[in-house]
Amino acid sequence: MPRGWRRGTTGDGVCFADSGGVRSFTVGTGGPINGKPLRTWQDAERDAAPPGYQKISMGLLLITGGGADWEYSWRPATGPRLHTYRMLLAAGNDRSYTLTWTTTDADWSLDLPIQRTLVNGFRDSSRPAVTWTIPGPRS
């Protein structure tokens, strides 16, 4: 975790955020994705796209167990436009992880090294070996 960041909990996981609360990395847990990670993101996009939503990309991740990613920008009720990158990763037949990175749209390129460090540091705590090689978002 970068120096000065705070750790908190969410309903289904943990969130790491900078002291200004603009950049965040959240790890959530979920149930099985039944071999359809892309469909999960497509359903989420249809049912709950955030205000001012603009899709950048969405696709399958070619990783062990299956996964999908989704990148978009959006406008919260207050503050600057935000940019989010989400990954859905299968973790066996019974569970999954969702990794979510958010920063300001203006700082997206500048913050990519932090995002890559956080994503590359993610490990499935129930398995001692690294289970995925996770690609980063497109620049």
C-alpha cells in the first residue's frame, strides 16, 4: 500500500484510499461467475452504469480460471470526472474477486504506476501460489 494511504472495509471486501480520498483500490469478494465473467460486466453496465458514464473498454481476460475487465469514466455528483478500471477474476468454482481502481480522469495516465503496483501485489489469500498474471489497463 502506498505511504499515507488508509485501509478501510466495504460490505464485501477492503478498500485502500489516498489521504485526499481521490484515488482508491478496492478488493471485493463474490460468488462464482460460472464461466461468464464478461456477461457479469455487461449486466452491471446495463443495470447500474454510474452518472455521466462513458465506456472505454470491456473484454475477457485470458487468465487461469477466467476473468474480464471493464474501463470507464463517469461524473460523480460533486468533484472532478473519475476514471475506473475493474477486473473480475474467478477463484475456483465457488468464488471470485473484483479489483477496482479509481482516480480522476485528468490523472489517469500519471497514476498508472500506482495502479499497476496495487494490482500486481494482489494475491488470493487462500492459495499460496500466485494464481493470475493480471494485465494492467490500457494506457
